[in-house]
Amino acid sequence: MSYRNAPAKLFYLLSLWLLTLALSMPVNAGPRDQAKRIHDRLAGVPPSESVLQLMEADVDPLQNNDAIAAAYTAMDNPNFYNVTLKNFAAPWTNREGSVFVPLNDYIATVVGMVRDDVAFNTLLSADILYVGSPSLGLPNYANGNNDHYAELERRGLDMQGGLVAMTQSEVTGLPAAATAGVMTTRAAAEAFFIAGTNRAMFRFTMLNHMCNDMEQVHDTLLPPDRIRQDVARSPGGDSRLFLNNCIGCHSGMDPLAQAFAYYNFNEESGSIEYTPGSVQPKYFNNEDNFPFGFRTPDDSWENYWRQGQNQFLGWDGALPGSGAGAKTMGQELANSDAFASCQVKKVFRAVCLREPENADDRARVTQMVTSFKSGFRMKQTFAEAAVYCMGQ
């Protein structure tokens, strides 16, 4: 090697090493990039130039220094309601957890509640239903079909401006006391009250809104006195299967699912049925499996999970832990710590496109849960998640 060229070659190699090092280091995005990422996360489409400028000013610490305001601007995009929120709620409406389902009253009600900042802890108890505005000329809401929402979706109408809040009791004819938020929508009834024993409605509500399936709340130490007659106490002639397995789910689930004793989905009429004072026959399916088991007399319920290991779900001490009907049982579930944590984690996954995977993520989720419980505002939760993940 020529000594005369050595300095130039050394400088070249040093420059190449510095460039490689620089490319390997994380780069903090500027306010404009951060604003765009917030918009992309929430609306799923690029912002217009004018919107981006407004959001950039909000994100910039040298200007407004209010990234949450930027997130709210992003949520003014109709795509946040028509796509992001629709896909967020759609898996809750079917047993497969699929997003590929038509718009329905369950989804529209979730979208409307988020849009209007309705306290989300009323999701499972409110006398509420969102329908398309009468000015849109849609088919009327019908208890026996989904035509109203199918037409709204077919036309590509904007749910941000096109949905109006009504009461279920006014629209569907259910007594106000029998309404229980999204659990008594037609879509939920068609998916979870159909046939069976109504345990499906409880199980999928737990899965979708408490982030716990039956395996996670399995407790074999609770009393079996409210387990229904259809559960064999010696399946296959072996009582150990009941004592070590069946009892763990049914001892807690059956006393709570009793709240649905008057509900059914009628396949012939395509509508929800409510029979106050008369327990649905499905509650007596296979009653001869164990005739000495619990025979459902009414829709009163009790939360056995307030004792034992499932106290970790964080039940609200201001509530009695028992009652009658789906409305009060929905209040019991939706005012728990598990409900709040579940909503926040689902928003985090939807916006950040990943699970909370490290200590910083988990700390942020904990902060978001505390914020959520202060007012149960889902829109604020979406904004907080988008701001946290805007640099990732």
C-alpha cells in the first residue's frame, strides 16, 4: 500500500464505519413524522396537507406541545369510524372472532359510543342503540333482519356523521329493564343466544370484554350448588372429571349466566325473544343428566367469583355482587378492573399493532387503565395509545 494514499483510505474507512453506526442507531422522528404516524395509526390513511400541518403544530414541543390534541384531530377522519372502529368491534360479534362480518347493531353501537364519549362501562348495561339517521333514507330498523345496517354499509355512508343514538327499548320493544347494552343487540343474540343454554353469551362476553376465557377463571374450590342439571356429576362414570374439571368453570359461570334465563334468539323470526317471568326451556336441556342439580327458577344471579382466586378480576366493592337480569349482571362485569384492563389492552394492540411487550409498554398500559377508569372514555384511550406509539 502506498503511504501517500493511506490517509485517504483511512478517512474513507472511518467515514463508512460512522455511516454504518449512524444507520444502526434509532432516529427520533420529528414533529411532522410523528403527526403522520399518529394519523396513520388511528385513521389508517394519510392525512391531508392541511390536517398534517395542524397536527404537526400540536405535536411540536416548540409550538402547542399537545400530541393528544393531534390524536383527536386524526380521529376526525371518517376512516377512524368506518374502518378502524368497525374492525375493532367486529370480532366481538361472532364466535369465530372474525372482522369479516357485515355492519350490524352491535358494531354500530360500539362506534357510536366511542364517537360520543359515552361512558364505556355502560357497554353491557345501557338502554342504548345506534342506528342510521332517518335523513339517510335507510330501511327501518327491524327486529328480524339486518337490512338497515347492511344498506348503510353498502352505500358507504359515514358513521361519524350518520349514526344517531336511540334507546333499545324504543327501537326494539324490549322493556327498558331488559336491555343490557350490546349483549341484547340483535347481532349478539343471533350469535350467542341461539340454541344452546345461553352459556355462550356469558363465555364470549368474558372473552371479549374481560380478556379471560373459562380456563383463566377455572376454580375448583367454589361451591357447586348453582350448577345446572345438564352437567353430569360423573361423566363417563368418573366423578373425578367433574370434581377436577367441570366444577371449575360451572361453579362460577352458571350462577352468573342465570341472568340470561329469559332470553333466546328465535331462528324462525330472526329476532331476540324476552319472556319475563318464564325461564327459557333451553335452561332445562338434558335435565336428567343430574336431576338433583340446580333447576333455574328465575333470572337472579350471583357472582361467586367475588370469593377465591377470581377476586383478582377486581370487582367493584360499591356493587352488591348479585341481582336479577342481564342489565345488573352487565354492570357487575363492566365495572371490574379486568374490564378496564381488557379494553385498554385491546386498544393498545389495535393502535400499536403489537402486544405490550416490555416494561415501558406495561407501565404505559397501567397508566392508561387508570386514566380510562377515571371516565371510561374510549376515545381518550385511543388517543393515548397513538401518542405513545407514534415514534415506533
